[in-house]
Amino acid sequence: MDCLFCKIIEGTIPSTKVYEDDVMYAFRDINPQAPVHVLVIPKLHIDSLNGVNAENSEVIRAIFEKIPEIAKAEGLDSYRLVSNCGPDACQTVHHLHFHIMGGRAMSGLMA
């Protein structure tokens, strides 16, 4: 599979790791949109939120339980969590991922 994020998980493409366990990998975004911008990805390849189902939803649960800990470790009490799903939402990497962004006041609208 020619997936950028799968290659990052494999270590064939370098990244700045923030957190890793058996289920997920978190790393700094190379084009940050906020002072703190961390991507959290499942190690299991899931194309987008549309690919979440009964067989893989436990992975998503684990990620959502860990995101507040990652944010806190990054010094964030307040943050934005984003997952783009599909081309109209500007999903550019087709591997489910969550953006943790913070470190400044965010604008009120995202559209």
C-alpha cells in the first residue's frame, strides 16, 4: 500500500514522534496550523471516518481515550480536534487521522 501515514508508522518516512503504543502513533505536523499541531493516527489502516465499523471501532475508542493525555502532555488545557473526511472536507491523506491543535486562541468558524 502506498500510504504516507503507513510509511511513517513503519519508520520509512521520518517524523517527530510525540506518542506511540500498539494501537496509535502521534507525531508533529510538518505544516503546523497552530503552535501545537499533533497528528494522531491508528496503526491499523482505515481510510477515513467513513471506514470506522464494528470490527475496528475499538481502535478509535483507544485513540479518543488517549487524545486528552497527549494534549495535556503538550501543555494544552484547551485545543481543537479535527478529522477531515473525504475530498470536499480537504482530506489529503487517506488514512484516518486526528489533528490536535492548540497553543493560541482559535477562530470561531472553520468553514
